[in-house]
Amino acid sequence: MGPGFLEAVYHEALALELDTKFIPYYHEKELKIKYKGIDLEKRYYADFICHDEIILEIKAINELNNVHISQVLNYLKATNKKLGLLVNFGAKSLEYKRIVN
């Protein structure tokens, strides 16, 4: 599709692509956050969780920065998952980062 669309457009298109490839996923999955063993009211929402193991966070911005990487790391910590993918559709060329917890 190229850059220039809203993030919601990329969400919808990516969900269609995952469906056509038969990749199991959750979309905008609620993630609970615990503090001292107690669930907090605040929740995170991962854009996608694929194969029940991989957090896939997408952006539609000019460029990725450390704040976006930290967001994925927080999602990994909250879920005890090991692998996250951060993908940016908004740059001139597709950007992605593999993030391991």
C-alpha cells in the first residue's frame, strides 16, 4: 500500500493478509498488567499476537524510536512472551525491528 495511510488501515489490511496465509492471531488483544501479584485496572492492547507467541506491533509514523521499542518490551514483559516484531508502514520504506525479551 505504501506510506500515507492511517494506522487503522494497515491494521485491517494486515489482518486480511494474516487470514489469507492462515496465520492464527488475536487482534487488539487485551494484556493484563500485574503489580505485586495484583492485576492493575490499566491494560495494554497489543495490535496482534500471532501463533499465540509473537507480539506484532504496527505503526504508521515517519520513523521508529526508542519509545516504540520500549512499548513492545513492556508488552513482552506483561505477557511473558519472548519475541516481538515492531513494524512501521509510515516511513518511505518499510521499517521493522525484531525485539527479544
